[in-house]
Amino acid sequence: MTSLPDKVRNQAFINGKFVDAEDGSEFDNFNPATGKLLIKVAACSARDVDAAVSAARAAFEAGTWSRIEPRERKKVLLRFAALVEANGKEIALLDSVDAGKPIADCENLDVPDVVNNIRWYAEAIDKVFGKISPTGEGNLGLIVREPVGVAGMVLPWNFPAGTLSWKIAPALAAGNSIVVKPAELAPLSSLRIAELAFEAGIPAGVFNVVPGLGHIAGKALGLHPDVDVISFTGSTEIGRQFLRYSADSNLKKVVLECGGKSPQIVMADAAGNLDQIAENLANAAFWNMGQNCTCGSRILVQSSIKQDFVDRLVKASRSWVVGEPTDQATKLGPLIEASALTRVLGAVDQARKDGATVVSGGNQLFHETGGWFVEPTVVDDVRPDSALARDEIFGPVVAILPFDTEEEAIRIANAIPYGLAATVFSTDINVAIRVARRVQAGTVAVNGYGEGDITTPFGGYKTSGFGGYDKGLEAFDQYMQLKTIWVTLG
């Protein structure tokens, strides 16, 4: 079993330096594959968060990053991306061991995505413009875009480096200073990436990381009166707390991405492609152990082809090798923590009690390792009103729901609080576009599970979040503010 790199950063990164928490506190970070202590990490308090925010504000006001020419920021960010790429194996290993992610995914998907994201926003810096309003000859109306100031970022643990890059790249490109609170379950890659940013030339105080517990460090960041925007990815319950923190402090802007329960709709006219669809939807359901906010965890299949599809999905699920995360052959690693194992297995048991049929999987694997492994699980004949059909399980469990008509599929798809993503499979383009337009989700893929790419905005409907978008040029909007300069001409 592969361990962490020899040198691992486990302190806070504030004002260009690694420092212990002010009171010396640490929290335990566990290895999901063994259930054993991995490393102790600095547990930042409200005082540490205040120090990070103060450093960020001072750097912003000094203009060492916020007021330099955009092309100069571009040069530094491109050096930053190159350093991440050069240290990609180390960052991939950190996320694999820390979060239990398959190393092949970390090396071939996550880290290249981080590099691409930083480069893309670096190149976009000088391609986002303000405007001049139409006026009479006596006035000039300038509509300018300015960095918002200090941006707080609260990260999830399922894509530690990837989600970090979605947030920091546009925020830094826009000229902001940032304070990152990584998830306590997987903080290590954020600390290393911050160090690389400083090495690339991002000035001290511009990029700070405050690891710690959510109810302490995260809350302190949400309540801080000198933070201008919070970008949060995580559960809907915690997202609501950040709205309260904003209301109770300085009415800072809050951007929320709060998970989902993405419907995958398979129309009967797609019957000729069921093998490919089954492979695609196994990936949608089980990738990253199902710990993905757009996870295709409920599949709506037209009744006339349901049994044929279920048989093929079960076959596809059996190709998912469950194993130690740092093994290149592993496709499915452990769940993130012991409570996740309990939650996922409990959801499967409840589905049985609700009358559904577990046709494949449903069990814990590798008890002897002490890790939190669950085999890929397919549950058939799930009722639309049952917990498995409505709740975000966040594990490798997929629910099959039959439907008869297009209208019924749309009704079932929309009858939940979430609205982050969806997929429609149909060989009739009219059906595919009609359903895609009516499903309430921020991203709807057609004939293949996907979230778009860096050029497409990512965000949700309903309790999946609001306030801004990750990815795309639209991501700049949450880290910039518009100012009107009204000139009276003599």
C-alpha cells in the first residue's frame, strides 16, 4: 500500500508562509483505505482565519496582484500551471491517499484538469471587457469590471484539487486575494498547490489556506466582515448556513453549489444502443465511488426496455474493479469516511424494506483492511417517492425507476428538490431536445453523461445552488463587480 510523499504540508499557509494554528491545535486526518490515522493537520481557529483574511486584504489594497497589468498576472498564472503540471504525480498521490480516489483518475483526469483550468483562465484575463453606455455628447458612461476584493472558498473533499482549481483560477485571474478552507477530510493537495502558487510568483497574502473544522474555520470565514464573497461547494444544509453567515455579517455575496440527484433518462427509441448506454451510465453512477454531485444515481428507463437495460447495467457494473486507491487497476476506491459507509449501506437496506430489489452488489468489501469499501450496487424497481430515489446517497449505488411516457419521465425527473444535472438518451433529436428543455437542471447532457468542459458554466437549479457559476467566462462574474463611472464632459 502506497503512503504519502516524504514531505507533506500539514500547516496553514498564511501570507506566504506555512504556520501552525495559533493555539497549536490539530485535527486527525484518516486514510479511507485503512481507517487509520494518516496525518495530523493544523486546525485553524477564528483567529487564524482573521490572520489569513487580514493578509489577503493587505495584499489586495497594496495592489501587488490586484492592480498589476492583466498580462503580468497571465505570465504568473501560466508559470503556476506549469509548476502544477511538473508536480502532478505528487498532487495526484496526495488526493489518492487522502481522499481514497483511484490514482489513475487523479493522474489522468483530475490533475490535467487543474492545469488546464489555470491556463484557460490565465488566457482569458485580457478577453473580458467592460462597456461604454450610450449617452448624449455631454456625458460618458463607463461600466467597468473590478475584482471584488477578498474571496473566501470552502471546498468539498470529493475532488480536492479539481474543485480548488475551478474557484481559484478565475478569482486570481480577476485580481482578487483568496482564502481557501479545504475540506477537513482531504486538505493536503490544497496546501501543496498554494505553495506552488507562491513559488510561481503570486505575492504573499494573495493565496492563503486555512485547514480546519467546518464549524470553526468555515464558520469564521463565512462570518468574517472583511470577506467580500464566499464560494461554497458542499451539502445543501451547510449551504444554508453560509447564507445565514452572510446575513449575520456584511451581506457578502454567497455562491452555492449544493449537490444533486441527477436523473438519467433512457427512452425506448434508444434500445439499439443499450450496451453503450449501460457502460456510460455505469460510469455516471460509480465514477469517484458515486461521490460526485452530478452522479447519475437514478436512472429512469422506459418500461418496455427496462429489463434488458438492467441486465446490461449489471454486466457493466461487474467490470468496476474495487481495490486499493494507489493501484493503477483500481476503478473504485473506498468511501471517504466510516459514517459514509454506514449511510450508504443503510440506504441499500432501506431500499429493500421499501420494496426495491438489489440486483447486484450492496455489500461492504475488504473488511479486513479497515477501509470503507462498498461494491457497485444496482437497485431495481425503486419507487419515485422513496428515499433512494430522492436523497443524495453519495456512494456507488444506482436506483432504477421505470416510466411509461415522456410526460411521466419529466414529472419523475423534476419531482425532487435538486436540479444540478441530467442526461437524456434518445435517437430522436426532437424528443431529446424537448425533454432536455423541460428537465429542471443546470446542465443537461444528451446521449452521453457529462458536465460540459471548462468553456461551459456549471451551476444548478433549486436546492442545488445559485449565485454564480463555476467554469466558463461566467465564473468571472462572481469574483468581479460592476462599477459605473459617470463622466460629465465640459
